[in-house]
Amino acid sequence: MPEEKSVLREVDAEAIRLARTLLRTARAGALSVIDAQSGAPPSAASASPLISMAARSS
């Protein structure tokens, strides 16, 4: 089986600068999760109450 390439980038000064710039200049953001077993998004019924509250307030 071929070796899987890492999708993670080495954390160096340039990566930190890029992350800070992206966070400072972003006008909006979103978080997402997937179910580890199915790979699908969780249903609204099983979502965290905090996430559900955030979704209703937007």
C-alpha cells in the first residue's frame, strides 16, 4: 500500500504569519464536523446544544 502524504504543513514563521493574517482579515467563519463512523455530518437532532443555539441566532 502506498504511503499516505501528510496534509499538514510544517509550522514555521510563514505559516504562523499566514494564519494570523487570515484570522485578522476574515469577515466570517464557519466550523463543521463529521461523524467519525459514517463520514457524514451529524443530524440536527444529535448536534450539540451550543451549535444548535448558534445556528438559530444567525
